[in-house]
Amino acid sequence: MSRRHASRWKLVLGLLLTAAVPAAVQAVREPPGPRCATDGVSLAQAPVVRVEAASGDTRSFCCVTCAETWLRATPAAPAQVVVTDGPTGRPLDLGEAWFVRSRVVAQPATGDRMHAFADKQEALRHADAYGGRLLTGWERPFAALSETARREP
């Protein structure tokens, strides 16, 4: 075999191996798990927001901002919105939640700084400790969806 011919085979072999590396990496990775319906961010360790349509179709989001973005682009109002209580990780109906925007990033992938709390006093403590404030009235996330938007502290 000539040197020129051997060099071509090495080049072809190198290209094939380079192309195979991403496929091999993907094959050994863990399954991706649930992802945000807006931007594909993993929902593991995320302050998940779940939106249920009247049809029963449910979508999950990695943060309040992603859920609000999706809802603005969706013509039908949701049947239910469930947020995650920050301190406990427990699902919480939107109408029961207190929201704080603070300096603490709740979702690093999106930079979202919105935190949901089941307990008003816990929300106020977070706001005080981390330079935030309790959101009331029309400042609340998803305010247009609910009468609870008018709830004042």
C-alpha cells in the first residue's frame, strides 16, 4: 500500500471515529428525564410549575417565567396552575401561593428570581433576608388568571 493510500485511510478512519464520539457519549448518558416545555431545561432540582389545560393535557416548566411565557402564547386559559413551594418542594395551587422576587436566582438556567411559598411568613422572611419583596395584586405571577391576584398581604 502506498503512503498516499495509507494517509487517506487514516483520514477516513479519523473522520469516522470523530463522528462516532457524540453517538457513543449519548449512548452511555442517563435518560434525560422530564424537561421544561418552553426551553428544554431539566426539571430536576427546578422550581417546577405545572399547567393543566381544560382538556387534561399537562405541561411542566422549569420556572415561573417559562410558564408565563408559554401561557401568553396559548389562547385558552388553563384549568389549573400548580407551583412548587420553595422550602418544602411540595406542589401548591396557584391560589394558595405567596410570591417573592428576590436577589436569589431560583432557576439558574433562565435567571428567574421568582420564589413561591405556601406560608406568608416564610415568604416575608425570604424577602427580608434576600433583598426581595412580596408581590401582591397584579404584580403576582399569573395575575390575569385568577381573582387571587387581588389578594393583599
